[in-house]
Amino acid sequence: MSAPVMEMRLVEDVMAAGASLALPDDGVHSVCYVVHGEITADGTVRRDDEAVYLAGGAEVQAGRSGATVWRYEVAPAGVAAVCLDAASGVTREKLRQPLAWPVADAILIRADSVSFPPGGCAFLHTHQGPGIRCLIDGGIRIDALGHSASYGPGAAWFEAGPDAVFAQAATDRPSRFIRVMVLPAALHGRSSIAYVNAEDREKPKSQVYKGYVDRIIEP
């Protein structure tokens, strides 16, 4: 049997007060990160800088002041992202990327944030799986595959995992991005980063991590 064609995508839902979004049971795995406001999902309330993993026909409902949500999804390529209707708010696609699938025989979805002080960096490194990042504060430059790209708040980018990456944060303010990755399940509770240069492995690291989701799923 051939492997399914899968993709990762990131959409932004700007939800009106009390608006709801029904996520169908169609093989999509979602991580909803609350940028601003409040949502109720999976029987719990999530507020600013909190996230929840959802699958299997879940519903997301905005609180009385509405919410802005970054919805990271791992989905079959033929399944379109659900969008809010005009009365409930606006859904905007930020990024969509095909995946080399399967990542591993058993996989997990991890959501976390990576923060840097002014001038901080992540030394040349790789990861064991693909992921989408979206900058929420500051600025950052990403060097990979011989190219450099700079990002400001709200901008998203994809990293395949095995490609070596160097990250340089803005020098004049703190920076932080929200990241969702697909990783081998054997990494549950463990870091996925590997430094390319031996001399960097023992150096003090400037980045700080905050975890939201580390969930083993059915591939």
C-alpha cells in the first residue's frame, strides 16, 4: 500500500465573540494556539499563549471577547482547511507545505515556543522531523540551504528537519516563535535538536523553550 499524501499547514482564525468552528472527523490533526482572547475546546478553556491538540470532530468556540487562533494542521493533502463563515470571523492561510510521509512508524505532534534574548541565536542544527514556525514577537533571520530569510511578527516558515539551519534573532528586542513539529514518537519528552558542529554542543544556549503539546498520534 502506498503512503498517504500529507501536508502541514497554518491558518489564522480571527473569531468573533461567541463564534464557533467545527473541525470534522476527516483525518486532520490540529493544534490551536491562542494568540489573543479565549477559546473553549476539548472541554477546556485556553487563553493567551496556551494551546490544545484536537482531532476527531472537535469544536472550537471563542469567548465573549473573541479570539485570534493560529491553527497548525497535519492533514491529508486533499482535505481542505475548515474556514469561518463571514458572520463568525475570518480565516487566512499563512503557509502550506507537502510532507515526506511517513515521518516514522510511530509519530508525535509537538507544539512549543522558542524565545531568544536580543541578539540570541540557535547554532547550526537539525531536527528529526518537519515543522512550521510562526514569529509572534521580535524579528529573526533563518539561514538554510544557502539562503537567508528574515521574518517579522506574524510571518511563518517551514523547516524540513534534516536540513541544517542557523537562526539569528533581532539585536534590539526579544524574539519568540511558535512551532509545531511532527517527530518520531521515540522523542516523546525529549529534545529533537542536534547541533551540526561539535564545538557548539557544549556552548551555553540562548534560546528558551516552553512546551504546550507533546502528543503521540496514529500516523
